[in-house]
Amino acid sequence: MTDVTTEVTTAGDFSEETVARAKEIIARYPHSRSALLPMLHLVQSEEGYVSPRGVAFCAETLGLTKAQVGAVATFYTMYKRRPAGDWLVSVCTNTMCGVLGGDRAFEALSEYLGVKHNETTEDGAITLEHAECLAACDYGPVMTVNYEYFDQMDAGKALDVVRRLTDGERPAPSRGARLCTFKEMSLQLAGWDDDRKGALADGPAAEPTLAGNRLAAAHGISVAGFDPTTPIASPQASDPIGQQPSAPVAETELAAEAGPGDEQPYGEGSARAAADGSGPEGFQIKGNENSFLYHAPESPHYARTKPEIWFRTAADAEAAGFTSWNAPAEARAEAKARAKEWKQGKGGGR
């Protein structure tokens, strides 16, 4: 097992390439101290962990104290304070993954490798750790190798992955990018691309992730009146301190203002949406009365937008005073102002 390194040295012992990359990182930010997180990944990409001299290098380069750098490096678990192996194997042992088999998988790997949590094998190849959550509960039990996912792992499957790693192979993750070493991964996290051909082209989202979306689509479930381009409202500077914002107008009130049962509220090319958000055949443009914006089928927000109004064409929507979702910001702001006036009863239906 690799022990903690206690040697303390000054900065300046890093390669010329790392020093040059550090300058590139700093140039990304208006304030140099903002570069600390990718800088820590950078020094980790050279040494395999954030060493005392790595802390000193970051501190001297960014004009920080070593205490400030150390505080950040010890806060995030992705920064290792002892040398990590080429392959960081993380097994989720949080409640659900643990019960489903994560605990048994970790125990099997620990016995096979001869190491415990946060320890590295004698040959420096594999570091084993248990993780509280790997944010993939729909695929549990989950294990990652250098943060790439291996889904639905039992003890046998986990051992097979680790044996292949010790044999010099790079087994394919269940989804996502192809495996790279811990140092290579750290360099990517510092902001450099993986230049291997097809390195990032493997694996789309799988069925467990899409199950909820598919059920919602099958049953016509969406967020009522949701327009993703509408900003979060903020109090106006002229509002008296402590004044509560007025309550939003209920959708039923909006519908009533336009006229109950009004099938063509904005002219012949318009139709009020049914309770489930559906519209007449041939009407493809979705209109939102909360913002006076409309979405055509090519809009990235189209599928999850539940309209109040349907229009036959974009021209019909614009004739009614609605503005396209991808119009210039100033035009969208004007549309939302009209919608606000309309809701307050000042602008009529247009």
C-alpha cells in the first residue's frame, strides 16, 4: 500500500509544459484566483495527486497562501492528497446501491486487491474507494473507474472489470467516454480535450434515464404553461421595501379573460389548447400567453412546452402579436412586457 507523502518542497519543479498550461488556465479568468480548481487538476495530472509542492506551485502562481490552496484541495474528494493509482475504482455504498449489492462488491474488491478504502495497491495500479453517491441511482449498484460509469455491478462483474484493468486492458464503460488513466482524466478536468479518436463518442443515455420522459410523453404529461425562456422575476427597484409581489394570475383567470370556449381567441389561425395541451390537427405552433412567445417544432423547448394557444403557422402567431422564441432579446423582452400588460387587463388580447 502506498503511504502518504510528507516531503515538503517549494514550487518550480513542474515540467515546462505544465507551467505553460498553468498560464493558459489563468488567462481564462478575469481574476487569477478563479483558476484554482483547474490548476489543482493540472498538478494532479503530472504527479497523480495534489502533493505539497503542487499546493505550493498553485499558491505561488496564483498569489494565494498555501493554507488557502490546501483548504480547497482538502474540501473536494476529486483532489487526492496521497498518490493515486492509474485506475481509481469507486464503488457506491450509499443506501440503495449498498443494499442492492454495492457493499458486497466493495468487500470483494477489497479482498481481491488487498487494500481498504482510499488505499492503493503495492504496484500503484489501482486505488479503491467507496463513494457515498455517484449520482446514478437509476443504474445501481454503480461503480466508476476514473469517473466513468459501470452500471448494475454485482461482486462478480466488479471483479471482472478490475481483473481486466490489472491485465492491462481498458474495459469499456457502460456508457460515456472511454477509459483513460487517472492522470489523463485529471488533465481533461483541467480543460484539455481527450485527443483519442472517438474518445467521447461512446454510449447515449440508456433506458433507466429515459423511462420517466417516455412515460410523460406517452401520457401527455408536461408542465402547464411552462416557457423555459421566461426569466425568473425579480422585484423592481422602485418597489417599496418589504412589499410582497402580487400573486400570479391563475390560468383559469387568463382563460376567462380571453372568453370561455373561445375557439379562435386570436383569429382564424388560432385555437385555444385543450386541457391536456393538445391542439387541432394542422396547428403546429405553440403560443404562451405568459410571455407572448411562440415555439415552432424546431425549437429545442418545443417538446416540453405546454401551450395555452395553438397557431396554424408562425405568420398567424406573429399577426396575433406573439414573438418567436429565438427572436433577438429586445424583441422577446417587448413581447413579455405585452404579456404582462395583457394579464393586468391593460392591453386586451394583443
